Amino acid sequence: MSKSVSRKAAVKRNRFATVFCAALVSLFFSASCSSPSASPDEVYREFHAAWRNREVHKLDALVSESARQYFTGLQPWLVRGDEESIKKLSPFDQYMILKLRMDLDSLEREDWVNWYRVLESDSESHALSGYMLEMLEDVFHQTTLGTVDSIDGVTAGQLYRLGSPTGLSIRFVKEEGWKIELARVLQDAFEQKIAPYLSDDYTNRNRVWEMLKAQYGDRANRALYRSRIAND
């Protein structure tokens, strides 16, 4: 490995560790981030700014309870899941675990062990933390929210990138103020990506893996299926 690549990996690893630890230290401080009277547009702008500025300790207070539960439940799988157990999950869950592991490929085994210790401790960790930054980048880079309407009990607005529709919508739910249905938009983005792989050409093949290989080439390697804390 060249010095420049090694240095880049170290910077990425240190950035994750700094952001992740800051999120843990800031636990519960984010409860007052969003005013109960804030509109969906304001909540989206606050979420986008917090993500863009890497103020990840603010994000939990801006997303729905169902999203927090999903991302909290995902973390042990991300750290500990192996190929046999991961392949029993839904295609979306498989994608999330493999893509997030890909994003965090510069972390050392010690980082994963420490993360798992936090998850097993009595103290809670943030549902959204430093580990989600690149995943959110895929969806929210250079985006704006279109007009938010409420139709048949669903409150949502289209997501635009540089003025063009992305084909995604942001849904909001009322939970002591408007909250973003973040897991829903990530699942919608996944379904956009997986659509070409649902044809008969991919029958009896791992469609999620085929998609990752096509999109990320050598970055998608079989090591992504190994538990991050298993012994070598």
C-alpha cells in the first residue's frame, strides 16, 4: 500500500472515530434540536445542515422513532453479522450492511471491537452516527426539498438534485413535531438501484451482490460478508 493511500485511510479512520465518539458524548443533547412548531421544510433544512456540517449528534432528534429503531437495530448486524446470517435478511438489510461496511473499510478491527463494546454496554449509542455519513451522501448530496403537501394522510415533498427530480420523496410524520422518515427514503433509493436486477436475467443469483459489484467493482469483495469482530 502506498504512503498516500495509507495516509488517506488513516484520515478517514480518524474522522470516523472523532465523529462517532462525539456523537456518543453528545447523547441526549440533541433532544432540543428541532422546535415542535418547525415546519417539514425547516426540519429538512436543519437535517441537511447537520449532516453537511457533520453535526451528527443532532440528527437523531430530526428523524422518526421508527428510523431510530431501525438504525439502532442495524448496528449489531453491521459489526457482528456473518455471511450465513446476513443472507437470511431482507435484500434492503443486506444492502445496508454491505454498503456501510464498504464505506468503513479503513477501520481497524480494534475500532469494530470498541464499537461493539459500546453496543453491548448499558448506555445507548446514537442511532445515526459517524458511520452513516457516506450513506447519507449518496441520497442527500446537493439536494433540495420541493413543495411539501399532505395527501390522504401522507405528508411528503419531492427531493431534487441541482433542480432535477431524483425520483425520491421525503416523508414526514408528526411525533412531538415533524420528523423525517429516513429509513423509508433510503429504502426507496435502494429500490431504485435494485430495479434493473429484478429481471429474469438474475434469477437464482444474488441480486444485491450483483448490484454492488456492478456499481463499486473491486470495492465490493467477499470480505464484506465476514463479521468485523470474528477472529481471523
